[in-house]
Amino acid sequence: MKNTIINIINDWNPINIYPLLEDEYLDETQQILEVFEFSKTIDNLANHIFSIFKESFDKEFDKNIDDCKIIARKILESTY
């Protein structure tokens, strides 16, 4: 599951890091993995994703909650 989330987040590359290292978002991915256990809805997981990245990157993170819902959906669908 961890590798799946890493791949989804790296493909998204929410703060447009270039060149992107494989472990660039490792801390955020770990936090998403921790909340994933109890965030089984798109809205709930999206809110956590938004908070995690906003806390980590503040102004550099310019995505909105709808962007995070797309990622939450991809993460949840990858587990079915």
C-alpha cells in the first residue's frame, strides 16, 4: 500500500518539484498512510491530504480540496 501511495503522490507532484526524487514526499506519504486506516471516504481522506500538504509546504502548496479529492479517490480505488 505504501508504494502505491508513493506512486500516486509522486505522479501528482503537488508542488511541482523538478527533478523529483522518489522519496521527496516520503513524510507526507507516511502521514497519509497513517490516516488511511480510518479515512475510508473520499471527503475525509481528501481533507487529511489537504491538511498534510498545507502544513508541510504552506504557500508552495496551491492545490485546493477538489484536487485532493481526485487523489483521495485514486488512493481509495487502488485498494479495491
